[in-house]
Amino acid sequence: MHKFSKTISGSLRVAIVVCWMGMVGFMPVIANGQTKSKTKLTISGKGQSGSKSIGKGQTTGVTRYVNTFVGTAPLTDPKILGYKLPEGWRSWAGLTFPGSSLPNAMVQLSPMTRYQPAGAGYQYEDSVIVSFTHTNKGHWNLGNIPILPLPQSASPSIAGKVGEDKNNTELIYGSRFTHSNEHSSPGFYQVYLEDYQIQADLTSTLRCGYHRYTFKNNTGKKILFDLSKALSRVSTWAIEQAGPRALQGFQSGENVYFYVVLNTDIEKLEVKDAGTKSGFAIVHLANGSKGPVELKIGLSFVSAANAKQNLEQEIGTKSFETIRQQANQQWETLLSQIQIKGGTPAQKEMLYSCLYRSLLWPALRSDVNGEYTDAKRQKSKADFDYYTEPSLWDTYRNKDVLLGLISPRVALNVIKSMKDVGEKTGVMPTFFHGDHGTSSIAGAYLRGIDGFDVKTTYQLLLKNATVPGPARPYLAEYMEKGYISDPDVANPHVETKAKAGVSKTLEYSYDDYSLAQLAKKLGDSANYKMLIARSKNYKNMFDPSTRFMRGRLENGEWIKNFNPNYPYYEYMYREGNAWQLSFFAPHDMQGLISLYGGAKGFESKLDSLFIVPWNPMYIARNVETMIGQYCHGNQPDHEAPFGYYFIGKPEKTQKILDYILNNLYGIKDGLTLAGMDDAGEMSAWYVLNALGLYTFSATDPEYLVTVPLFDQVNWKTSTGKQLVINKPASGRDLTSIQVNGKTHQGYFVSHDLFTKGGTITIQTK
């Protein structure tokens, strides 16, 4: 702590400690203890307090089960993580945000407790709120347009910056809060800012946020626009007064425009260091008005004029309570498509909380007039809603399928948006690793989402798969050799830079299979044959001497420095080790089993995956939450537990699934997840397995039947039909499946049940 702290009041000294320690990655501490404010406002409709039941508010129906704070708490238990957290680390568990959002909205209006390092800007163990921001995903980006109400007496604290110059300083506003005075429900967030003695209520529409601030005093009220800050890097920003009660502006990085309307006059707009990395703006409100201050803000990624139009059309003169009720009703309509009987209160809460998070992303990016900024950063206009690209490396496995089942119109428009990107750039979106847009698009089409130009989309996907370029790195080598090599490195370590050749080869093989299914559907037999042959390339990475998927050199030899237990970020494997990648061939499980010498050898190897202990000295951040060598905290091996189905032993799969469902979601306090939610992918895994239908190969229009947590599931499908899943007995070992009263052969059921309706009965012992 530097010399300035001696001259700053107690509450500000608290903020200094919190902000400085937050910047260097430590958990915040309160220098003077959690002293409570002497005066509190009366908060109505608070709901139940306590960490496990925060924010139920006044909601009814299934939304009362949604806890928006799930995933905000830290995972610290080394027995679950697999290793002891190094000093200063916070595991990448959850990284969710608790604020207000509609499904797949442009606006996610949520509290920020720190800007970096924080995946979603909000960490449950923090005790100071520094702003409310309007965009969020949980991937260390967005966090746009930070706003914070301030009383007359508020002044910024001084916080040390990270870097060589420890004497460099920046100004930080913020107020302490407690979770007992923090509440939320779908489309609503409320908190009491103790140091400022202000109650903040937030709600939102698709493109707009609605703030309501109740101040203790009606004089000297201010609102901070901390526009130099966000989770994304901000290089410039601007704000100006647009009327007696209006403001407009811009924030770079994500290039977001905004338009604000207040319910009280602006006395003056104070701007400090406009457009700089340390500047901010404060709106001073005129005295005389009584009652809460209301701030309505529209966002746009095109222009301030569009932001204004979004605001006028979506909120206009509607009251805060009207917008809040409409938001809740939209969530109720969506979530109530799935009704359940049985299960514990904790399981119901986790199911609907996970379903809620599964439907937050991708995010809307077009305005009410249809305009959006396209992939070439040009203004465009379309007759469909334009969305961000899905987090495909994570979400193709099951979340994209779940989105299509619950919100097929959104899923359709996401595909149209991806096609738009492909046409503008020449490359279909891939996201991070692999080319899994092929699976998401082919799977959607085979499930009946066909209201897009499938032939043009197919040609773009085919270009990704056959023309070397940015879509598929090292594609030329893959096409020539049937695998992607890695260099010979004497002493590889976690962050060794290479090709992740094993992961790419396995994933491209599955992507080829996915595209082959689309080629077959469209009658392109020549490319179908080529792609289906390439889908067997995963076999080229299997080393029979070690019985692992193993990296190869350019000359075809196996990489000699091979430790199957050691995790890498991109050497041979992408965020994993040999154990975690050696069971990935969801499109050809019988072929994979044959590599292990048949069912017995495969079972023995799969057993070892869950038994061989993780070395706690092997730390690769994001490769966490272990069952033996299996990592549930990251996605690359999520298909592995289901492998037992393919040798006729589903009961072994179910034991692992039950452990995960009951122990790795809602850990300890009910708020902790076993890994980064990754835009809802971890949540979607829970939803599908809790309901008893898993998308083992997401491309294929079928579902692997597992044992649900609930006695009965009633699913109203997008066609208006009813799919009923019954589990009449209490046992957890699957013995047989009946579909519409008839004994069903095999473990997969067809997507036809979602179009025509029907009944699945799962018998157990």
C-alpha cells in the first residue's frame, strides 16, 4: 500500500485494497472489516437470502428455480481440481454472470466486481461493485459501457497498477455490498451499495438496459460512465449530452454505441481525459426531483442513432416493473417447455439454472431496423436477426443442439449469420479449434431446421474442408498424409507452441464425417465418398504399442518424448493429454473399439481413464476437475464416459454420470461449477443428462438414452407435440427402453420423437 492510503477515509481505503489486490489476481480482503451502513433502504421483494437461494424474487412457475449466481463462486478444493491452486490463481470454474438478460440478447446487464482478471467481471468472493456493464459472455471480453450511481460525497480511490511502475496509479470508484442484500431472477438484478447507500435495480430487453437507483439523499446525485474500462481492451471512447435528459456515446474494443434517457434533468456532464485509457465521465443530476432515478439505455453495434431507435421501440415509456415482468415472462415461456416431476429441490434448481445459462449465447447483434456491422466491419442489413458466432469448439457437442430444440428460430438465424460471415470473408466461422460449424449446421439441418440456403452454406463448408486457408490450419498436410504432425521437442512443457496435431486430426475427422452427412443428404455422392473416407483419419493417430492417440513427426514416426499423463495447450493435444483425447471418435465407435483389440481391451483402457490418478504437479489451467485422468472441467473428453454403451455396459456409464451430476455441479455452496461454463456448454451437458437424452454425436439426429434424475419429463417440442420421458423405478442401472410402449432395440432414439411426439420409458434396477 502506497503513501496515499494514510490520507483517505476508511471506506475508500477498503476500495483501494480490493481493487489493487484484484488487479494482481488475489482474492479481495477488507481492511477494516465488513462494517454495515448505518442507514439502509427498505428493499421489497427480496426473496430468500443465503447463498443457495439467492434471487428467487417474486417469480412463479419454473423461473423460481433459476439461480443466476450458479457458476460465480470459486472452485478451490484440490481433491476436485486435481491440483492445489498456485498462489494468486482463481480456477476457471463457472465464469458466469448473475445480471439481467433475455434469451440470446444483445444486452447482459450485470454487476462488475473487477475488470481483470475476471472471466465475467463478477466473482462471488469479491465485496466491492465497481460498475454495472451491459454486455457479457464469460470469456474475458465484452463488459461494455460501465455505469455506476454515485452519491454527492463519492470520490475515487487510488489503486496501484500492475506492471513495473508500482507508483503509477489510477482512479477507481466502487462500493461494498453483501450477498444478503443482493437478489436476482431471470431478467432482474438488485443490490444495495452500502458505502453509497444506493439501491440499484436492473432489468433489460433484447437491446436495452433499464436502471433504477434509489438514493438515500435527493441532492448531489451523480452517475459515473467509466468508459475507459471494460473486459475488452478500450483504446478510445466518447460521450456527449444529446438533450436535457439524454446522452449518447461510443466505446471502442467491441465498438459499441449507446443512447441514454434519464427521468431527471442533467445539471452538467463532467468529462475527465476524454477518450483516454484513464478517463471517465460523471453526469451530475439536477436537484429537486424525488423518487428513484431511472436510466434507460439502448445499445447498438452500428450507430448511436440505432441505439436510440432500439431504446424507443423496446422500452419507450414502459415502466421498470413492466419491463421486468415482460423479461420474466419471456424466460418462463421458454423454460417451461420442459416440466419435471420428482427430483430434489437442488436438482430442480440446477436443471433450470443450467437451462437458463444454455440459452444466453450466441448474442444478438442486429438492431430493430435490421442493421448490423458485418464481418468486414461494414454496415449491412438483413431480414433475419444477426447473431454472434457460437463458441463452436465447446458448444457443438450439445449446446447448439439444445438451442435448436428449445429456440429453433434463433438456431436458424445463427446459421444464417454464420453463412453471412462465410460469404463476406470466404471462410465459415470455426471458433478457436476444429471446424465444428459443420457439425452444428449439418446436425440442425438433419433435425429439420432447413429454412436457409443450404446449398450455398454447404459449398462454404466444403471450401473450409478442401481449400487450405485460415479455416483449417495445416489442412494441406492433413489431406496429403491423413494426419497433422508435431515437431520433435526435447523437453516439451505445458505451453510448448506447436500444431496440436493429434487434436486437429481427430477433430477434422469428425468434421469430415459431419460434412459427409450433409453431402449425402444433398446428393453429392463424390464428395460424400471422399469425406467419409477422410473421417477414418483418426486411426492414423493411434499407436498400438502404447494404446494411445499419440503425436507423429513429419516423417510419420511417433514422437519419442511421450508422457500420456502430461497435459499440453497445443503440443500434440489441445488443452488435454493422451488419456483425454484417446476416446474421441463419436462417429465411428466400433472402429475405435477395434483399435483397442475389441470390447474387452477397450473396456480395460476406458476403466483406466477413470482410475489412473492425476499427477497434482501437472497443472494446465482449464484442464481441471478430475476423475482419474478424465477431465470434466473442460470439454475435449466429454464423450468418454459414454463409451461403455458401445460394449453393452450402460450401467458403468451411468455410475460416472451420476457422480458428475451430483458432485460436480453446485459444489459445496450450490454455486460452484466444476469448470468454465463456456457460453453454456457445461450447463447444456447437465440439462441433457439430467433429462435422459444425450447428443453423443451431435451431427446425427438421434439421442443416447441415459437415466434421468427425474421420475418424469414432459417436453413440449417446437412442433407443439409432447415428448414424455418416464422413469418409473428408483434404480439407476438402465435395463431396457420402451418407445411408445414397445421394447426398443439399442440405446439411441430418433429425433422423430421431437417432431411427432411420443413416450420413452426407461426401466432401471
